[in-house]
Amino acid sequence: MCGKALFCDERVFACESNHSFDRAKSGYVNLLQSNRKHAAVPGDNKEMVDARSAFLNAGYYEPLLKAVFEEVRRYVPKNDAFVLDAGCGEGYYTKAIAEASNGARVAGVDISKSALAIAAKQVKNVQFAVGSVFHLPVADGTCDVVTELFAPYCGEEFLRVLKPDGVFLSVIPGARHLFGLKTLLYETPYENAVKPFSLPGFSFVSKREVKKTITIQNKTDLWNLFAMTPYAYRTKREAQEKLLSCPLLTTEISFWILAYRKIKGA
């Protein structure tokens, strides 16, 4: 609200201008400004969060989890570093980021209270705050590493909070990610558009592709996969019924892990 530092005890975050925020029972703090334009329930709702949490915890994306762990360990510079997971969701990847960060301080920000209620309960060594990636509640030039996995990209904010020469790690879906699911749902399935990797203000450092073919053998996991994707909002009822009648699904999963370094002066 004022850009000044927040100090906290066990329950209350406050600044010298007397702005204060209570920590929720589950452990996160809500720093989302009410005077900014947001939906009535910002971010992913409880149903979508629960579906994603159940699907991820079933282990289908474990190859990506392992690769994220390895890439974070590669780029976190020292144990007194500060790592921010922007758009952290329910904390599935944030936990691996914290474990890979060599004792660094780790924080997660997401706009969904439903997601952070899960994250704060499951990951105890990370500080979580409800906030927008387009207006991060983080001071200028304080982050050694910013991670962003499938969350909205906001280059200006990421550059603002990163230290000079700081690292930005992004995960995006590959061209044929979940193509088997699309084939089941749509008459004309399409590949994802993978944009050029260059980003203003950053120098491109490295890329890592993660691919695997998975088979989902029960309807609960299959429905959770569908419900955690944007397809749940734009798929016709007939296609949803086809999904519910499917005994199993084999599909590709495909991701790119991209590493960038902030250009000094950006």
C-alpha cells in the first residue's frame, strides 16, 4: 500500500505507516490490495485448486518436479539468497524449490486464497502471501531468483524485484503438451504455440525440455487433470461426457524450463 517494509510477529504484519495484515490460521498473509480491480474471487477457485492438488500429488508430473529441483539448485547462488515463486499456486513446486535452494529464504505469492490455504499447510519453511504477480508485494532489487511456473508473465515486475544479475526461471508448456487429452476432447486438436524464448530486459541463459508419455488409468485422476486446465471452461458438455466415459487416457506431457539473467540496468 505504501511500499514500506513489513515487520511481523507470529500473527500480524505491520509497517511504520500503521498498515497491518493478519496472518491466516493456515499460515499465509493476505496482501492483495482491495482498491485494485480483481474478480470477486481472484485466481483459481477451490474446485480447480483441489483438482490440481490431487492430480499433482498423484505423481504424474514428477519428471517436471525433479527437473525444476535440479534447475533451481543450479542457479540459486548461496544459502543467504532470496527466492520468490511468483504464482506459486498450492505449493507443489514451491516445496521442491525450497528444498533445492541450499538454505535460501523462499517466499511464494499467488492471487488465490484457496491455493495458499493448501500451500501454507503443506510447506512450512516458506512464507506465503496472497498478492498479484502484476503488483508483487516485494521490495525492489531483493530477489536473487524469481521462478514462474505456468503463471502470468509480468516482465516489468520480475525485473523490478530481481537484483542486478538476478536469475529468472520460467516453465511453459511444450507444443504437444496434453495432446492426447485434446484429441479426446476436440475434433481438431491443436498444438500449443511456443513463442520465441527472448524476453526484454533479460539475457537468455539456458533451456531444458521435459517430455514423457503418461497413462491415466482411473476416472478420478482424468477428471482432475481436465478440471485443473483452462479446457474445463471452454469444452462443450458432449465432450465432457466423452471424457467421463473414457476408461483410460494416454497423453504426452511436455514442458520447457527456461533460464534468464537480468541485464544490468534493466
